[in-house]
Amino acid sequence: MRVLKELHRILALLRSEIRYGKATLPECCRQIGVHMVEPYRSCLADIFTEMQENTGERFESVFVKHFESCLKEEALTKEDKELFFGFLTIGSYTDGKMQQGTMEQVEEKLRDRIKDSETENVEKSRMAVALGAMSGLFLVIVLI
């Protein structure tokens, strides 16, 4: 859930940079990277650097490549990653308003996913407490 919140924050900052800074996506990565914690800071800086090298690779593939590497040790489902990368489906060639709209949609879906995870964690915690109490009662009955 912590990772989902960080990914949501990255999207919100990217959208904000596009809206108010009128920056391109690679420039946005550089600008918001300084506000992020590791490993996201390095990941965003690497995306900007690779795009500046102008290797001919599209922003979408560079972004996915670096974030896949950054997120490989995190406990994210394939669906969570696909959800985060969803804003890239429109392409970096579209205008800022279209990028912002798509990012807003992905942010909303991420917020819903975070909310669902929080609810699920609360339910699992309650079940763990209940199972602990029942196993304690079972031991008392067995030992008597």
C-alpha cells in the first residue's frame, strides 16, 4: 500500500508539472525526482537522462523499463503495475490537456485501489484477532 501511495504521488506531481509548468514528460521526471525518496528519485533521473541522450526510444518504453526495474522488489501485482502505467497509453505526443485527463483517471483508479487495500487490511486484521482468540480458547479446552 505504501508503494501504491508513492506511485499515486508521482502521478499527481507529473500531472501538476504538466498543468502548471507546461513541461514535457521527461522534464517533469527530472523536476519531480528531486522531491522523491529513493529508489524513485534515481529512477526518474535515469528516465530524464536516457531521454536526453535521444536514443530514439519512446518515452513510454523508457518509463516502463526504468520503473519495472525500480519496482521489481516491491510487492505489487501485475494489475497494480498496469494500472500505474495506464497513463502512458495515450502516448507522449498528445497535448497537455489530454495527458492531464488520462492521468486524472489513473489517479482516481489508484485512489480506489489504495482504499480497497486499506479496507482489505482492516478485515484481515480483524480476522487474525478472531482466529487468535479462537485458537486460545481451543487450547484451553484441550488442556482441561
